[in-house]
Amino acid sequence: MSDETPICSAKGCSADAGWVLAWNNPKIHTPERRKTWLACEDHREHLSQFLGVRGFLKDVVRFAEWRAPEGP
């Protein structure tokens, strides 16, 4: 992630993101792999539910507190 203001990942949304949704698709990712979507306050619940019903959602963390996992 860059130093620029993070933008929500919801389609058509250009609001500042305050949340990181860490997820992984177990059919194609190793268990430790984490992909991320960013979410504004208005879309956090919707995006979390979208990932959750598929069994992909691993964590929801405030953007300011997010630390990406260390690589190999």
C-alpha cells in the first residue's frame, strides 16, 4: 500500500478507506496468503458479508492498524 489516501474497493466508491479486509480463497491461495480489499465505513459490512458467505474473510482491521504479513 502506498502513502496516498486509501480508497474504498467497492465498485464505484471513491470514499476514503478506513478498513482493511484481509481474505484468501482456499481453492487458489496457500493458507497463509492474504489478499486485501479496502473499505469505507459505508461499505465495510457489505464487503465483509460478501467475503464471509464464501468463507474467504480472515480479518477486518482499521487501516491505521493494518500490518501486512511479512514475506519469505
